[in-house]
Amino acid sequence: MPTNNQLTQVSSRGTGNSWCRAPLDRQIQLNNQTITLEEVARFLALIKCDARVVVPNRMTKQRWGVARISRNEVVLYRCSVWVFLHEVAHMLTPGCGHGPKFGEKLDALQMVWQVVEAAGMV
Ligand SMILES: [Zn+2]
């Protein structure tokens, strides 16, 4: 896992989720919250998603994550909760871009994350 000392975001730029209704401060909070591969694995098991998650050594400033749907694979360049949930939402809404279905899925995943985190399950 790369270190995530640079996870700081104070504006909405780069969140890429215009259809998501989660409050902006919540998006930013989750975007600044690091996630480990153990947490990733536990969360995916809970939502019964069998996607593989890859964290490359090479980091990029241009992209924070990619959902490779045909490979059933999520690539995290930035190991934040928000980027992870964003890419998982893509995996679960193939072909929907950042449209309303994607936004609803991301909202739902954010709420699930809140519940499982509060329950100490991630
Ligand atoms: Zn996206």
C-alpha cells in the first residue's frame, strides 16, 4: 500500500459525481479518509461484490481510480474511501457513466459504508 499522506481535498473538484446526493462535506471527508486493502476486502464481501482491487505502485495525479469492468477489477491510485466507493459504483452500474443510476448507487454505497463503519465492521 502506498502512503496516503497527501490525501487532502478542500473543494469539490475531482470528485466526479455530479449525480451523487451525498453532501459535499461528506464527500470531502470520505475522500480524505484512507482505506486499507483489508477494509476493501471486508466491505466488498459485505456487499457481495467479487471485484478485484489493485493498488499500483505507480501513482498518477490525473486519475484517482479506474473501474475496469470487463476485467472485474478496480484500480486505486488514491486509496481513499470516496475513490473506492466511486469505482465500486461504476462496477455495479456498467455503462451508466456518471448518470443518475451511478449517483444513486454511490449514495447507497456511502450509506452502507456509514453503517458498517459505525458498527466497526470495516
Ligand atoms: Zn467515475
